[in-house]
Amino acid sequence: MPCDTVRLSPGQTLAQRMDQVKAALRRLEQKLQSGAVRLGIGPNGAVVFQAWADRDGVTDVCAYRTLAAEGSWALRQAVARAEQFTGRKVNVNAVAAGVHSHDGGRTWDKH
């Protein structure tokens, strides 16, 4: 997955990066469960994790894809809350295309 290899630190191995990503995703799940991080859904159906600061370089799209593939209960609950709150559904095509936000959901782009 891209978040495993894209941001290797100097001297960091791929295995170390994978461990770092897994740890960041576990922290994200805990924060989703506690409500410290919320899932936002853009007008195009793309996703953003609002207030997720300790991400260790993991993008919102990568985190969403990984947690969704794992069947994360915390993510499913966050999606349900966000869909109810925003009145729109997560668009899997937007997620697959890599549409994301760098500013907490104010703007959206594929780059």
C-alpha cells in the first residue's frame, strides 16, 4: 500500500515503516472510538479525518482504505455518524480515485 513506502525516513526500512503505519492506524482507531477524531465527508463523497494530528505521514485516503479493508468497527461507526450528520454517503469512487483534503475538509483534490 502507498502509505507503507511513500515516506521512508532516512535509514528507515520498509518493515519499520509498515510498523509505524500500523501503529498510526491503531491510534486512529482509538481516537475514532473516543470521538477525538471525526470522519468528514466532502461534497464529492471523499473522506477526511478531522483533528488527526499524530498520523506519522499516513494520508486520510490510505488510512480509510486500509481500515475499510480490515473491516474496522471504529471506522464503520465513524462512517455511519458522518453520513448521518452530513446527509451524504462516502463515495467509494472518490476514495478509489484518491480525492483527499489537506486542510481538514475545506478543499478537495486528487493531487
